[in-house]
Amino acid sequence: MTIELAAPTQARPRMRWHRTTWGSFALRRGGGLLLSLALLVLMTFLIVPLIPGDPAVAILGTDATPDAVAALRERLNLDLPLWQQFAIYLQSLAAFDLGDSFRYSTPVLTTIVTKLPYTAALAFGAIAVVVVVSIPLGMTIGVLTRGGRRPGLAVGFGVLAGFLASFPAYVAATLLIVVVSIWWRLLPPGGVTAPGWFVLPIAALALGPTFAVARVVRQETYSVLHQDYMRTARGRRLRSARLYVRHALPNLMASTLTLTGLILAGLLGGAIIIETVFSIPGLGSEVVQAIIFKDYPVIQGIILTIGVIAILINLLIDVVLGLIDPRTLGGPAHV
């Protein structure tokens, strides 16, 4: 009697490819993450040593006595060689010690933990508005203007989106305060005590990025709708919701998420200006005050915090892109 063996399935090779791809992705992105963090730490460390002149004199002023300057230099370890200063800085970071504020004599980490929630609320609230508004808006315009239809709408949207995408956030913030707060008296012009204090800052932050992403989504929608698989789907007379949401939307997400990640990192920096305009006690207003009072530990700590958050956001976006489209992991072109 002859026993026939079943043909081996493709499950095991597919799993090996999957693990190898994610493994190489983890190694590659892990190396890039470590390099980015190393450069960020080096940059924040050099803020004080690279100050023109003597940082101690810059902090105390030109009227300070030599003894006061010498004492501050010793406190800041400026009397040590540069490599020793860097070693002490690394040891402090390893212990999650960002130093003490010159202005308040309190730990910088305490200041950051207190101020970060306001900045995070503005940045992540703005990116939520960008995603929720820009993707449906861009897809709708792309669908309505596909194949050269409605040229007036295509041109009008392009002009309006191009103008608003380049609109500075601080100008939008000023106009929103004048119109919504002063003329219409609908929302508070600043502060965090009145209800709805976050609406105008988030709107000012999200205005430009929303139309920037919507332009990209519109172009990607136009490109996707002309693919062969979309023509086939339309030939099967699928419902519009299934056609665009199930078949078109996933193919738009790669470029959209990539751009969204870059915008979110930029929104963290943009929040600094917006917080100053709206008198919000976040990291932005704190770093402005730290610059005025030459509170260098606070400046170092805030820049380091924002940089780490931006790096982690980009890493998260890469992971999400890998889950949506494994081709972005940099593995083989075929399974």
C-alpha cells in the first residue's frame, strides 16, 4: 500500500518571512532610534557650552561679582573639561534628573510634568481634528472631481487649500480671537479656566495642517480611483460606502499617516507659539519664559522632552504603517 504525503502548506514560510521582516524592521528602526536619541541628547547638552561668552555671566549679568560667577560655574560644572560635563549630563539623564530650575529652584522634571498635559492636549487634539476632517474632505473632493469632472470645484479647492495650508498658526490664532472672542463673544480669548478654552487654540493649530493633508488625500484618491482594481470594483456595482471605505481608503492610509506623523511632530513645536498667544501654561509659554530669564536647565529639559516625543511618534507611525501595509517594512517585494 502506498502512502501519499500531503503537499506542504505555505503557512510556515509565510510566517518565517513575517518574523524576519519585522525582525529586520525592529533592528533597523531600533538603530535609527538610538542614533536620533544620541543626537538629541548631544544637541541639548551643547546648549549651555556653546553660548557665546561665559554662560555664568550670561545668567547672572555683567554686574555679578567674580565670586558669584565662580560659584555658578562650579554649580553648573562649567569649570570641568567638556567631556566630564557630558558624562555628568548622561548620568543625570540616566537617573531621570534634568536638573533644577534657576528661576524656581525646583526640579525641571516637575515643571515638565506639570506643563506637558496642556501642550499634549493641544497637539493631539489638533491632530485628531486634522485626521477627522482632512481625510473625508480630501476623499470627497477627489471622488467628485475624478476624471476631469467639476473642474471649477477642483480649481477652487486647490486655491483655497493652498492658501489655508500656508496660513501661519499665530495669524489664525489672532484672527480667531478677534472674530470669535471679541466680536462674537462665543469663546474665551485665553487662559485655561473658562469652559471651552481649548477650542480656539486647537482650531488655530489644525487649520493649516488640515488643508495640507486634504490636498494630499485628494491627489491620492484621484490616483487610487484610476487603478484597475477600482475599475473592477465599480464594474461590480458595489455600494459607494463599501467601494470607497473598504477598497480606496486603506490604500490612502500609508501616505496620509506618514504626513500626519510629520505634522504631529511639527504641531508640538507650533503649540509653543499658540500657547503664548492664548496664555496657556504649557511647555511653550514655559520655554519662552526660560529663554527670557536664561533658565538653561528648563530649556534643555523641554527641548529634550519634545524631541523624544517626536521621535517616538515617528516610530509609532512606522509600526502602524507596517501593520497596514507590510511592504513599508522594507522586506521582500513578494510573499
